[in-house]
Amino acid sequence: MSLRIVVCVKYVPDASGDRRFAEDLTVDREDVDGLLSELDEYAVEQALRIAEASGDGAEVTVLTVGPEDAREAVAKGLRMGADRGVHVEDEAVHGSDVMGTSLVLARAVEKAGFDLVVCGMASTDGVMGVLPAVLAERLGVAQLTLLSEVSVDGGVVRGRRDGDRAAEVLEASLPAVVSVTDQSGEARYPSFKGIMAAKKKPVVSWDLDDLGIDGGDVGVAGAWTVVDAAAGRPARGAGVVVTDDGEGGRQLAGYLAERKFI
């Protein structure tokens, strides 16, 4: 049987834009441009490399959860070379934390069918980095996280996790969940051929009913963590200008010493 790889990706607000909270204190995704999380591009890349190395017709599915615009995250994965996409869209998912999101992803992964799930190391909006572990727990499979190298051979996934002083070599039998870091290998750019081919690749849409999930278990209502209050970043104050009339060095040193920088 061919290897079935599912890549979990997220459509996030552009980090270079003006990100803010909406009135309900969830991340404002309406008034800012979005894109496929950069860290998830590494996950797509590693999934494609594993599929190419398997040589047995492995299939790569790109899965995302989010509003209508999140479909673009799936489209980017298809243009990179994935075979099919799954988009879970339901208004009840709005405001989900990692627990709600992991529940939806787990049900979708099970419905899609999988041998290996590949995730990025974190999303560039939430930056929690715990979803792969929670997802593996919900699926009841092994997890290998924060890998800088990953490969699959003979029903076993192997990887290397780099630490400050040493590197660990890990392995687990499939099925399993892995997450990869931004050191795992540069993500490929979609080719013109890939862009054209992506238009014909299948993308299925599911809602919570399709996954057998009660709306009260996800979204703001089912969140384990909530934002109680938020305030905008204060405006940047004017800097101190030091005019060098021969005493500029002393003035600068005094300024730094006053603020305990020296």
C-alpha cells in the first residue's frame, strides 16, 4: 500500500502587516492579508521529499482548518507539488485554541486516511509549537517533534533533533506525527508546471458535521484559554538627539549609564 502523508498547514495573517485583535479578542483575520505560514512550507517540502524518496506512488494531502480564505494555504501546497487538499471550514471553529484545533485536525486526518502526519514547528501567529504533540495524542500514535532531518524507510520514520549541545536521533513505527524545523531544508518554489497542474487537483471541503464534532467543543465556547483584555502597542516616542560639540561622547555615555546599559 502506498504511503499516505498528510501535511497540516495554517493560513495566518501576514507578519509584515498590522496585526491586531478583533472586537471579540480573537486574532483579526478580516482586515489583514493572509498567507501560508512560512514554517509550514518546510513541512510541505519534507512531505514531498519523503514521497519522492518512497518511489511507491506515495500521496501527499495538504490539510487546513479555517475560513474561506484559508483555502489559499491548501492551494499553495498543491502548487508546490502535493496531490490533493482538504479544507475544513465551519463558523463554529472561529476562536479555537490549540485544543479545539487539534480535535478538528485529528478527525480530519482520520477521515482522510494517513500513515504519516507532517507539521511545521509552530504557526507564525500563535507560535505555541505544541499542536503536533497534542495531535499525536488525539490520534494515539507516536510523535517525533522539532526534527531538522526526517526520512521514512520500511514502515519506520527516523529523524534528528538538534539541541544546544547535542543531537538526538529518533525513530518510530508508522503511523506517526512529526514536526520539522526551519533547518530541515529550503522549501521549493512552485514551478509554472506545478501552478498549472494545481488547478486540476482535487480539494474537498468538510464541516464539523462531516467530522462528527459538536460545535460546543471547539471555537471560543470550547477554548481552554481565552484573552481577557488587549491593548494596542503604545506609540513610539521621540529619540534623544545628541549634538556633538566636543562633548558628544560624554553625553552618550551618560545617557547609556542613566539607563543602566553600561
